[in-house]
Amino acid sequence: MTALAAVPKRVYRWGALCLGLALAACASGPPTPEWQIDAHGASQKAQDAYLAGDTRVEQLEWNRAREALARTGRLDLLARLELLRCAGRVASLVFEPCAGFDALRQDAPAAEKAYADYLAGQLTSQDMELLTPAQRNAAQASQTDAGAQLSGIEDPLSRLVAAGVLLKTGHATPATLSIAVATASAQGWRRPLLAWLLVQVQQAQAAGDTQAVASLRRRIAVVERGGKQE
């Protein structure tokens, strides 16, 4: 039994997109098609590489994932893959159009269209129910309880995506930033960690907290050097 053929109701890794890219082959079932194995492995490697800041490997693996899915002729699966890529960018505060998905939008299911709108900060209230419960709760949260909603999202990347959307829509709080930084740090995700630390620097500068600014810049320098001594 595999999960790429349909959009499941449960939350998956890589942004809770319900992409169906997690492969769960049952021992008693038929062999998993090679394209599913290739797409799953390449998409995970691509996302890992992006979050680590390795652009070269990321691009190679996204291409491999697309090639694997293209063998099926399934435009809906390709659309989900593009959403997966865009989710990593929102988690890393790269707010740009999800061009790959937009090119496939007309062939995407309603849930994927809603998720794309969510990532863009343009989700309508009537499409709110199409999100996964965790993302829906975060999207509906007020500024006073957004931190609690974020903390309740089990998947780290899903949590960062939700935090990114909150920042994009102007609903992020200092607690949002702290949760995002802690999440990226715990996972060792260099790219989003640097992005969120820089937002904290801007916040500390606006508050005139020079001590916090200096501390944050020291932390940023360590991440940027990658452990190398000056």
C-alpha cells in the first residue's frame, strides 16, 4: 500500500502538505513502484539540502523528484511536489510566488489550491477547512494564542511554515520568533535559522536593545562560519 495515489487526511512530514510523498509499503502488498521510491527519496534529500543551505544538491534532487513523477503523467502529483518546495521557502522566510505550482494550479485538487493560498497569506475563510488541523488552528489563531498553536504543531517543518505564514500576514509575535528559532536550531536547519535570527535582530534594533542585538549577531556569525575558526 502506498500513499502517493491520493491525498490522505493525516499530516505528513515536510510541511503537512498531505502530499502523499511518504511511502508506506505493506509487506503483504505489491512491490512499491520505482517512481514512488525515487520521488520520495529525492524530495526528502532536496528539502534537507535546502534547509541546510546546499543549493546545488537541492536543485539536483528536485529535478530528480520531478523526473520520477513526470513518468506517471500525473499533474496533480507534480503540483504537490511544487507545494512541498514552496513550503520550505516560507519556513525560511523566502516570500516569493510559488511559480512551479502556479503553472500547474488548474490541474491541482482543491486542498492543494487552498494550501498554496495559505502559503501566500491569501487563504479565504471558506477554504480554511481544507487545511490540515494543525495549520488551520495556526491560521485561525489570534496574536495572543498563536504561540500556543505553534507549539502544538508536532512536525518541525510544519511549525516553521505556520510561523512563516504568521510573519507574512503580520500576525507574528516575539513568541513566534522564539519558537521558530528554537525549532530551526533543534533541527540544525541553517537556512531558516539564519533567516529567523535576522528577524530577531531587526526586532531588537527597533526596541533599542543593543545587548540582544550583539548576542544575536554573535550567534549568526557562528552559524554562518559553520564551526570554522576565524
